[in-house]
Amino acid sequence: MIVFDKPHALIDVPLHYCPGCTHGIVHRLVAEVMDELGIEGKTIGIAPVGCSVMAYDYFNCDMIEAAHGRAPAVATGVKRADPTKVVFTYQGDGDLASIGMAETVHAAARNENITVIFINNAIYGMTGGQMAPTSLIGQVTQTSPYGRDPKLCGYPIKVCEMLRELDGPEYLERVTVNSVAHVRAAKKAIKKAFQNQLDGKGFSLVEVLSSCPTNWGMTPQNALKWIDEKMIPVYPLGVYKDRSATQEGGNK
Amino acid sequence: MDKVLMKGNEAIAEAAIIAGCRHYFGYPITPQTEIAAYMAKRMPKIGGTFLQAESEIAAINMVYGVASAGLRVMTSSSSPGISLKGEGLSYLAGADLPSFVVNVQRGGPGLGGIQPSQSDYFQSTRGGGHGDYHMIVLAPYSVQEMAELTVKGFELADKYRMTAMILADGTMGQMMEPVSLDLQVAEPPQKPWATTGTNLSRKHNIINSLSLVPEELEKLNVARYERYKIIERDEVRYEEYRMEDADVAIAAFGIAARVSKNAVDEARKMGIKVGLIRPITLWPFPKAPFAKAAEHVKQFISVELSMGQMIEDVKLASECKVPVTLCNRVGGMIPTPKQVLEAIVAADKGGKL
């Protein structure tokens, strides 16, 4: 009896992510969902520019590498080319909330029937730890060496809260993966975001608060604690929009 | 089939549909808005997609998505919008994706004006974005050619897995002429590389322009240029007009070539032996007719709606064996046949105007 196995949708190769980075967990959750929904063969994933740029080497489904921030526009093209296919983007905070904000907002406003996995770790990882649009007030990064000062560089962007105001998007939820319970909840949200697409419901985004021990300058354990202590107070977990549930009179 | 009276921009749109394009993405900009308007009306009726994107950047990336899925797709814009598409054009080249792009040029730089121009010659023939790459650049000079070169553009894009661009100008886009839409379209090739889902029956396909190992990236660039050599050998197009005995040769494309043809006819009536070489592909540039003409003409005149861009290719192709002068207007102005005729007369006398 097999009690634990790698998901088929995840290729069995070493990942390039740093020790303690939670990209690996989220990759696995996405792959498990593809397996459980039986959609790997008809799924096209769009990788971003950033730490997960090489996600195309890890997911077993067809993959496209997009220009920085443009994944939702590329996904729009792929989905319009064949609406029977399942299309997801996997993007970080610099990609989705800075250079690609217009593409994100407009894909949401159009209720484009795609799934967006948004990794928010409050920093640019791949380029060595610069300030992200989601970096916290006071957070020390390579480009905010004295801490993020809102007078100089403004405030963290809360993507779920912002997109919630649009009529377009179907489903917005913020989760994290810093504990077993949180990982389970994240899996449920990701599965719903894909199921929504299969049901033709539209734009579904799951924001995952993630860790970056390398660029935060922390041990993996302390990085997971930092999510609880520093990130969640600024980025509360929860469902920010679930249109179908609301329309059906469900709890929100 | 009977001819119909159409604007150049509309002819491009209808020809694209005839070529099998069912996906159009664009962003409003003068003077090419008729293309989007035409597509907005037609696409829903034939099961296609018209989508007004949030930006030129998004539009070219939607093109990237449909091209990845293996279907014929296009976008159109005008000069400032093409600059925004530059990033996407580079990525399309890096990922070896076929796409079809229209630039109905207007005067620049910056916001410039909305009147005709040819000042994006450098931008389009040298690639437009970052990195080593080319696009196939087609320069129509009539509404009929707007239609025919559109079909050709889709075919070449698929054949060589690269972007084909129509480089027109505001005049070409706006003017109306009778056009025959009885266009022959070759069947698109199979695209086994497309990301259409593995169906769990093959290894996953990856559309990508990232290559972090320099030895591998070098190989990819060299292989792409081997493909370009084939295009330079097989796909060059041009028209020669009254060149057989010419002492003076004009180089002109698009609207400048139409003006120049009138000037050539007038000069011939005056007994001046002048001809015209009209590049139809701006990349690959038709080097051979210029090299041949350099053996018997005493001067080339490059007639352009720019400060002199194609003139550099004329000098290169003719190896500067004879003088090459410029006859131009810019900023949305068009040279008159009289201005070109004066340049011809001056060249025939051996002087520079």
C-alpha cells in the first residue's frame, strides 16, 4: 500500500529553491490538485519572472514562460485560444503586484476564467532581496536598507483587498503554508480555484503568504514564525470574495 | 471575384480573417483604429475573439498566448504602441513563436503626430526590442498589397516560427482602393511544439526564451540566424520599375514609392533615364537589385518619409559604389512628385540637390 507518493503532475527532479523556501510546498499543492481533478493532460501553466521562473521544469503539464508581469495576459491568450483547457499562472509579488499590476487587475476585471497562484513573500527573491510592493513598513531589504519608509516608498499593496472592489473576479482567498493546518487550508483554496475554472465561474486567485529565509536573513523556522507574527497582521488570512457562494446565500 | 472598395486598414483585417486568423488583440491608437473596429464587428460572427486589451503590452502578450497554443493570431498598432510591444516582440523571437503584427506608422519620436511616416524603419528592420533577432518586414504600397502581404505574412510567420510585420503608414491605412479578396491561403503547418495540453500522451511542451547556460544560449542564437539566412535567400521581394537602362535609380517603399513612380514617368518624358527599385520586404532587404544597379547608375536617391533610414541599407547593398542621396519629408509630410522630380533632375546632372 502506498501511503505517500509524489504527485504525477510534479516532475521528480531536485528543485532549485533555497532551503526553507515554501515554493516547494505550493508547487506540490498545485500538482496534487491537478492529479485529484485529473486535469494534468489539459492544463497549461504560465511561469513568471522571479524565483519560480523555472517552474516550467517542475510541472509535468505543458508550460509557458512569460515576460515579467505578463502572465495574466499570456493566460488570457491561451484560454481564449481554447476555453476547454485549464490555464493557471504562478506569480510572485514583484511580478503580479508591481510590474504586472495592470495585467492582474484587468484579467480580474474581465473575470477571465483562469486560476492565479500568487506567492507573496514580501521581497524580490531571485534578484537578491529588493523591496517588493508587498514589503512591510520598516522591512529591511537591499533597496530599503533603513527599513521601508512609507514617506519615501509608500505602503504595502494588499492585492486581495484591492481586487475585491472589482465586480469581475469570482474568488479571492489569502492563505499561508507555515503550518500543517495552514497547508491543508491552502490546498483546499487552490483546489477550489481550479474547480471554479472547470465550472466556468471565472477569475480565481489564491494569495499564499510564503517565506524567504535567505533574503529575510532568518532560519527557516524563524521565517515561518515571522509570517505569523509580522505578515498575517498586515495580510489577514481568509476569503475576500466568493461570488457564487454569496449569490447562493452561503456564508462568507 | 469582384473587386470591393476598401480602406487599407480594412483590407488587412479582412485578409487576416481569410488567412485563418481568429484571434485579434489591440489597443486604440490612430491611424489604425479601423483594423480593431473591423475585427470587433467581424470576429463574434465567425466564432473568433476580438479583445480590446488594457495596453499594447498586454495585447502583444495575449498574442504570445494564442501563438503558444498554435493558432494564427495578430495585433496591430501605430508607432508609439509598437514601442510598447517591443518587449513582447523580443520574447516572441526568443521563444520562436509565429505572430503577425501591423504597424501603421505615424510621425515621431515620442507622441509625435498622427500623419503618415516611415520613421520606424530602423525599429522594425533591426528587430525593435532587445537581443539579436529579426522580424520579416513587409511594406505594401497599395490596398491590394495590404491584403496580399497580410496573407503572406501569416504564412511566413508560421513557416519560419517568427514575427511577420506589415510596415505601412497612415496613407496606406486610410486610403481607399478597389481590392480583390480572392486570396489563396496555404494550409498552416503542423505545430507539434504548441502548448495545447499533453493529454498525458507526450512529454510536456515548454514555450520559453530563458536559457541560463551561455553555451546553450549561443547555440540558440546561431541556429536562429541560420534560419534567417534561408529567409534572406528565399523570401526577398521587390519590384523594379523602368530600371533596364537607368542612369539614376530611386529607392522607395510604401507611399514614397507611389509618389516616386509618378516622378519617374515625368522624368522619362523629359528624356531622363531613371528607374525605381521598390523593396517589398524591408527585412530581408533586397540587396541584389541594388548591387546590380550600382554597376550602371550614377546615383541612387532614397525617397523616404524619415530623416534617412533606409538610405543606410541602400548604401550597404550598393557598397557605396555611387553616391546615395536623400529626398525626404518628415513629421507627417509626404514628398510631392515635383520634389522627387527635382531630385531626379539634379542627380541626372550629376549634382546633389
